[in-house]
Amino acid sequence: MVGVQISVGSTIGPDGSQTPVYATPGAITASIGGTFTAEATGTTLTVETVLSGSLWPNDAVSGTDGTNALPTGCYIVEQLSGVPGAAGTYELSAPPSTGVLNSCTVTSASTVLNVTNVAGGVLQVGQNLSDQGALSPGTLITGYGTGNGGIGTYTVNQQQTVAGETMQTTLTALAQVQAVTGGDLRHVDALNLSGTHRIIYISLPLHSTVRAMLKGGDIVVMPDSSVWLVTQSLEPFFNTAGWQKLLITLQNDVQVAFPYQSDNQPAGVP
């Protein structure tokens, strides 16, 4: 596995200089699901106070007042009133066991990531999320909600409850690294490239410089901490085969561990 930083454009300094901006890695403050003080009559849940997080349609909810309880499998159908995700009324998929739930603590498990601060990087689909242990292993962003790279909501692949905290975002992919052949060098001869180069087969749609969009080349970070810039796409087969062949160029001064090859490689890679 290798780490990846996707170019999302450039920032322009006061002197007109341009600095590439990358989507990963980054740090965010976010929550998934939450806890609330609430009561229910029939299928109407009234959230009085938000203790942590937020509440969204399809969230699984649980809670008991000591006598009455929300049934197993109960979830939010829709919000009926109030600030989205916060205090207000919600429709439940089923009523409490006796039809009434007195005011108590209700917990929601969700697939909605509610991001309230982005300290670094840009969020995008496919990123892995990690923290100090509250997140379920393998949690990753699978879709956009109200957010589009910054503050807002996103969909994650696992339903869970995580109180507001700092999370780290990374993007990883299967890859195989090989030496550059004479044929590869002839293919890019006119580019007048210098430096240390490798060929990488990777299961992500990476790109070299996109001048029309002011994007620098994407970045690949190897397990030995060497940083490589995507210089040229040699076999852009991601859309059809799920992998592509790229020429990458070393960007930092490290002792490169080579050959490096992952334990796995994308299907179809020779």
C-alpha cells in the first residue's frame, strides 16, 4: 500500500507565485452519530438537548428510561421540525415498547460524518479516517452530503457512534513499483526529465500536471517515506481495468528502498 495526495489546484501568493494544494493528508474535527436527551410518544421522537454529535435520517437509535425502550432496529425515518441534525422532532420507524419513552439519553449510530472544522487538507471520496481508537477500523468516506471538501456532511462506509474529535484523513491504494525500462524512457524522451524515476502500477486515477485547471501532479508516498511526483501517464487504463501505469519522479532527499513491491497488485497488472 502507498499513500496518495491528490492535487486539487493551487493557491496564489501576494507575489503571484503559485503553490500546489493537495487533498491529503489532513486533520478534521468531526463526529458520527451522537447522544441526545429526548422523549418519544408513538413514532415521534422529540430531541430536547444535543449532548454530542448530530442526528440524521436512517440513523439507528437506542435508549431506555428504565421502564420503556426504543425497540431493536429502530431508526430515524425523517426530521419533522427543528435545526437539521439537532434539537427538534423526528419520525421513528417504530414506537417505544409501550408507546411512550420518558425523557432519557438516546444514542444514534450513523453513517453521516459531520465535519465542523478542517485544519488541513481537503476531504474527498475514498479517504481513510483514523483517530486514537474511537473510529471503527477501515472507516472511509464514500460520498458527499452538504460538504464538498470542507466543512459539512459526508457519508462513511460503517454505521457507528463517535463523539466530536480530531480525525486524520489519508488516501491509500494498492501499488506495484518497478524500474524504468528503455522503452519507458523513449516514451517520455521529449519531456526532458531529470532525476530518479520509477514506474508504478496503481489502483487509483492519478494524474500528472493539468495546466488548464492549475493542478500540479499528484503525489505518491512510499512506505520508506520517499515522495514521488506523478510525471507522466503511460497506460491510463483505470476506467476500464481499474489500474494504470505511471512514471513517477523522486521529490525528496531520502535513501530509496528499492525494489519495493506490495504484497498485492491490481488485477490485470503484468
